[in-house]
Amino acid sequence: MNQLENWFFDLDNTLYRKPDLFKLIDKRINLFVMKFLNLDNDRAEALRKSYFYQYGTTLRGLIDNFSVDPVNYLDYVHDIEIRKFLKSDFSLKLSLENIKGRKFIFTNASKGHAEAVLDSLGIKECFEEIFDTGHFCYHAKPESVTFEKIAADFDGKNIMVDDYPKNIEAAKRTGFYTVLVGKGTSGYADAQIDDVHSIETAAEEIKNSF
């Protein structure tokens, strides 16, 4: 009997590529760190990057080291008019609809931010549920606990689609099949595509890994 396929899609920089939006989010993270810890911009940016590489997100580092309120943090950094940056993507919607199996969002961002992005892209109905960082008690990819929780909650073949090689590695080590999006490199990817619009091609490649 064929097992059900569960597709888990990263959000930012995977379902869309908008450097200006990503830079604005980074800027708001810097501003939050500056205000919260009374740092200048250079020190705040250095801390943001350090925590990202060490913990997977700046938020996780701030929680562990300074007991920051995660809701206040996420509300602040995602206070952006998403529709100024993203518009409906009908071709992506068609590609997602052509993939067999259940589809979910698995993101280090907040649920509110994810919903705003999906609404703007016109693809919200393609996904059954959003697993945001709050779902994992504000732990984040590539922490293994996030992938382990997903694996424990879902039967079938779990497939992670992500742009970040460290997330691809963590997913693969937890038993996921993996699709790397973008120009990065990873020996843990079962398939790689330059852009998420080619996800149907990746789905065909993934079948050879089953």
C-alpha cells in the first residue's frame, strides 16, 4: 500500500523570493534588539546574526539569554504591510495543487506572518495547517526537536521543502525526504530546484527516493 505523502513547506525565501521584504524583516529585528538591549545598530546586528547561526533564530537566542516575550517580539518584527511586496501567484497555486498529498507550512516565523504571506500570494487554501515557531514552544528549525515533533505526529512519507541547507540536513537526519530550493548546496537533499515553481519536477525526483 502506498503511504500518504505529507509536504512541509518553509515560508520566507522558499515560497517567494523578495530580498527587499527579507531585508525589512532583518531591519526590524535589529531595531527590536537595539531597543530591548539598549545597543547600537552594529552591535545589535552582530548579535542578531550570531543568534541566528547558533540557535536558528534570533528569537530563540533572546529567549534563552534574556527571557524575551516571544509574542511581543514576533508582533514587532512582522509588523509589515506584506501586500506592498507580494501579489497573487497563480502559477505557484497550480503547481501546488498538482502535487499529490497533504500540504502544510513549517516556518520559524509567526502564524500571523505566515497567513499574511499566503493570503497575498493567493495560496492559503493550498495548505491544511501552519506550524509556526509557537507550535514548537518557540524552538525553531534546524533544531531537531521541531522535526521530531512533526515526525511523531504524522504517518506516511514526510517531505521538507526549504531553502536553508542546515534545515535540509536536520530534516534528513530525522527521516524526512528533502527538497532544497535555491542555489545552496547540501548533500542531504533528495532533490533540488532553483525556484519553488518547479516543485512538480522535484516531486517526480522524490518518487525515486521512496
